[in-house]
Amino acid sequence: MGRDDLARVDGVVTAVLGGGNYSIDLSNGHQITARLSGRLRKFHIKVIPGDPVTVGLSPYDLTHGLIMTRRRLGQ
């Protein structure tokens, strides 16, 4: 499954969990765990609690996601 097949949802990082996982509250009220995408790891993009992010969700498992982008706080 490629990156284009994922459903994109906006959310806010609430906690940094162990093993590179993040706890995220989505805009629809659900809470999921997510990992950083390869591009964010490659360019050493830091994600901290309170950052707004865009998460890619697989249609097969809606409790885990992939953090695609980190947005600035004013946007």
C-alpha cells in the first residue's frame, strides 16, 4: 500500500511514546498512535507535544497511523 492510498486526517500530538510512537488526538475526536514517515526521519524533523500534524490512516487499521507532515502552529 502506497502513501497515496492513505486517508489523511488532521490532529494534534498529545504525547511522545516509547519506540518512536506518538499519541495523537484527531480532529474527529478519536485518539490513535502514529509513527513518523520516512521523509520526516530523513530530514530530522522534530515533533513535540502540541504540534498540529497530518496523519495518514490505513483503511485496514484505523488505530495506527503515519505522520505525514508537521504544520506550523499559526497555520
